Amino acid sequence: MKNNRVLFASLSLAAVLFSGFATPLFRPAPVKELAVTAANLTMYWIDTEGGAATLLVTPAGESVLIDTGNPGGRDAERIFQVARNVAGLKQIDHLVTTHWHIDHYGGAAELAQKIPIIEVIDKGVPASLPEDQNFARNIKPYQDMAVKKRSLIKPNETIKLQRLAKGLPNLTIRFVGVDKKFVAVTKAVKSAETCENATDKAPDTSDNANSTVLVMDYGPFRFFDGGDLTWNIEKNLVCPDNLVGTVDVFQVNHHGLDQSNNPLLIKNLSPTVSIMNNGTRKGGGPETITTLRNTPSIQAAYQLHKNIRVDSQFNTQEPYIANLEENCKANYIKLSVAPDGKKYTVSIPATNHQKTFTTKTVH
Ligand SMILES: [Zn+2]
């Protein structure tokens, strides 16, 4: 598949270049972009206004979507636009739903009307959800959509992905765990940050605490997505042993809310880049922003939105924010990992922001 794409891109480029000498219709830019990105691993953080929708596209052109934003049409359409028109996808090969809150599964059924979803991976739908009186009604469209497409998540299992072209590094997307049960995805290492003085927050009885945690490795590159995992359970990932190791890119948990993002977790993961799927008035809590600022490994902290609440001094620097205005254009954040996994570029195409980072060599 990938080889065909590269070949096609090269042929198209050659055709355009050749015809370009004879005709004024010479438009090289889009073709060049395709040729450059064809063998990259690409990720997109799609704006669902404080929900979650993270799209991964492998160098083989296979797609994994983690969460689908809210119901109501807007988020499904935004995901569809990025999937089809930006990533060039004809289907979503694997949908992972991290937990049973509507800002994470709400757009799934609507999305499936627009683009085929082949496999649905989740932790199993509970009979009821204490924090959602309307759960049975809310989940029904998802349940109907997922019939005969279901795979259940188990800790330490990986998503079955197509083999990549020869010469490319290994790609794995592994589940660290669900429902508060975790396994070590790396040789468990002693935590660098001390666990003894950790302070807990009030226990979280919601499904956030049961969020799916996954790690994607592409050669040396590592990405962490912990859904909406909350403070006390985050600690279990790194205390007494760090089950994840360090990461390159950390998707900030729970939209950056302060019930989540325990500094113990973030400092032990020691990310180079953080990406927060916050809304204008959701997430991006003062405590979380402060923790990200005080994490020495972080070179760039991205946000999907500028937080415009009264505590708006708690934001990252403006070049790292995809959407500055409340009435936003739903700009997405893109990340492209080089074919050898050794470098990656984070960009906000709408603002022309682009920054390249070197992958850690030891996790
Ligand atoms: Zn959420």
C-alpha cells in the first residue's frame, strides 16, 4: 500500500513536473507535500471543543482513531474532514474508545455514517454508569454502530496493524491497561521522582479513573495517551515502579483538568512535547499548566485552544496554541514522525507554526 502511494506520488510529481514545462497549470505544492509525508507516521489532534479525537495514520496508510468527540454533528464532521481531506483516508481501520463519557464516544455513530469504521476497540460497555442517568440512551447509537466490529481491550495487548514496508522500524500500539489494572510495557524501572511524598486527591468514582491507557512506539519514538485518567490512578502508573518509561509526546490527560495530571506521572514520563485537547472554557487548569511549565523535560506545550476563562494567564505561549479565538476555525495540531522515528515535527498548519524535535534514544 505504502509503496504504491510513494510510487504514485513520485509518478504524479514527475507527470506534473513534465507537463509543467508545457502548461501554465504547474502547481507543485500539494504533490510535494504528499511525497514528503507518505512514509511518515502522522498524528492529528482534531478540535472537538474540549472532547477528544486523536487520529494516527501509520506509514502503511492504516488509521487508528482514539475517541470521537461529542454527539450533535459538529465533531463527527470535523473528524471526517481531517480524515478524508487532510489524511486522505477512505476508512477508519481501528477506533479506540478510552472510556464511557460522551465527549469521548459521542461522535462515533455519526462518524460511521460518513466514513466506514472497520474495527471498534473498547473496554466493554457497562450496564449503567452512576454519573450518567441517561447512559443507556446515550450509548445506544454507539452500541448499534459497533455490532460485529467489537474487540475488547486487555492489558498488554496490541492493536493488530499491517506490517510496514521493509526498512521501517517496528510500530506497536499497546494497551497499558484499563479499569485501573496496568501492566509494564517497558522493563519496569524505579521511578526517578520520589513516590513517598505524593499527595492524593479525593477518590474519583467516575469512569475517568477507568480510562484506557495506551502507548504507541515507532522505533525510538513513544507516545502516551491516558484518556481522562485521574490523579490517584495516574500515580499507580509510576509508583512504586514506572510501568511506562519515558515518552516523547504526552497527550495531557483529561483535557488538562486539575483532577488529573499528577506531577508524579508527568515528571516520570518526562515528555519532550505535551499536547492538550482542551476547550476555550474546559481543561487547561492552573495546576496542570503550572505542572507542565515546571517539568524540565518539556520543550513545547501545545494546546488546541487558548483558555479564555478568568484565569486566562494560565496558557502556553501563543505560537503553541491552535485556536486563539472562542469562535474558532477548529484548527488541528499535526505531528509527523520521520520514517526512522528519530525526529518528529509538530505543526499547526493553519498558523504555519512548525517545530522539529529529536526523539529520545532511551525510554
Ligand atoms: Zn473527556
